[in-house]
Amino acid sequence: MLEIRNLHARIAEDGTEIIRGLNLTVKAGEVAAIMGPNGSGKSTLSYILSGREDYEVTEGDILFNGESILELDPAERAAKGVFLAFQYPVEIPGVATMQFLKVAMNEQRKARGEDELTTPEFLKRVKAAAAELQINTDMLRRPLNVGFSGGEKKRAEILQMSLLQPSLCVLDETDSGLDIDALKIVSDGVNALRSPDRAIVVITHYQRLLDHIVPDSVHVLYKGQIIKSGPKELAHELEANGYADIIGEAA
Ligand code: ADP
Ligand code: MG
Ligand code: MG
């Protein structure tokens, strides 16, 4: 479903290369975890997947269902079913969360040539998904992410994901800022999205998230490259020994 081939990318503004020959394949039905020390390029990779203009791809390709998405803008990628849950969700003052969700869902339907949802059908879906994530409806009346706690922001991201049902979900440090209870709720929300026709990429610093969202594969990102891939046990190995051994091996 996702194939990243020899990707090189730099910061558009100053030309610093952050991604340096990254290869990664994630199949439909798979949950892949990307781990790595701070500053490795994990968030940069998620921005590049989403199509942010602050980064330039200088070499390599990103294929989604066999087709390059490099030339597509963020909205076109979203319409194809790519969803990014950011480490720092964007605040949108003046737009109630509920309204944002309605526009997002209807834009997606429009892109697929489907009719707009009726208001009762929309409300039914939002309420059901919000209840699963223990989000109360008061929060949905507030502007998106404005004044939300860390945990509320992450839950709002997962709510968008469960309503949009993307085929590729990328979650950047969804566990950061979550207490144990919120971590469980958010993880349950992500696990509910596991499906044979969907791929999920979980970017995380800590193994603890992977106790809740058990990955099929683990990839270590360091200095803009995947330096090691392995089964879920690799995350435990990293937790026990840190990154130093693997970085040394790769060097
Ligand atoms: P991670 O998510 O793995 O902690 P990041 O992708 O956030 O790493 O950052 C990788 C490196 O790229 C860091 O050294 C960071 O400072 C740098 N970087 C990323 N984006 C920018 C940017 N827009 N401007 C300046 N430096 C950046
Ligand atoms: Mg970081
Ligand atoms: Mg990051």
C-alpha cells in the first residue's frame, strides 16, 4: 500500500537534507511502527507524506497503491485516503470541531462523487464515534483544538480518523502527553481501525504505546534512514538496550 523508495528530502528554506535514502514498505492490513531517537526525521517523514510544502523531495519516490503521490497536494492525498495525525495538532480558531468534521467528511464524499451526508446521519456517526473515544459533545462545540488538553487533541485526531476511515493512517507520537487512561482509549480507537484493507504507521519514541497497539513490524529511523527493521520484539529490544547498539551496528 505504501512504498517509499530511496527517499531524499530537504528543508525547502535552507536546503538541509533531513531524509537521506529512506526505504520502507507497508502492506495493506499491516501496522508498522517507526521508532528512533529525537531528531531522526520521524516528524519530517510524516510531513512529507502529507505533502507539506516546507520540504522538497530531491530523489526517490513515494508510492501509494502503486502510484506516485509526490505531485499531489495535501488535499488530493487526503482524498486518496491518506490521513496524518500530527504530533502537534493545528488549532483552528473560529471553526467548531463539529463543523470541521462535517466539512472534512463532505469534502471527502464530494471527491468520491458521493452525496453530502444529511445532518441526522452526520450527527449519528459523530456521536457514535465520539462515544467510543469518550469525547463529550461539549468538546465538539468548541473550536478545533483551541484550548484542548494534550489528551483531547489526540482524541480529536483519532475521531477524525475514525470518521474518515482513511486507507493509510500515519500517527506521529500519538502517545505524547497522554496519561494511562487516555492512552488506552486512543489505542482502542486505533485498534478499531485495524483492517485488512488499511495500513497504519505508528511513529513513537516509546515502546509503551506498542503494548497497546501491537505492531506487525518495527523500523528504526536514524539520521533520515531506516537502519533496522524487525518483528514486534525489536521494540522490546530497543526498550531494554536503547538505540546505541543498533546505531553502532548500522555504522
Ligand atoms: P523527530 O520527529 O524524529 O524527533 P524531526 O523530523 O522533528 O525529528 O526533525 C529532524 C531534524 O530536522 C531535526 O534536527 C530538526 O531540527 C530538523 N528540522 C525538521 N524540520 C525543520 C524545519 N522546518 N526547519 C529547521 N529544522 C528542521
Ligand atoms: Mg521530536
Ligand atoms: Mg517528531
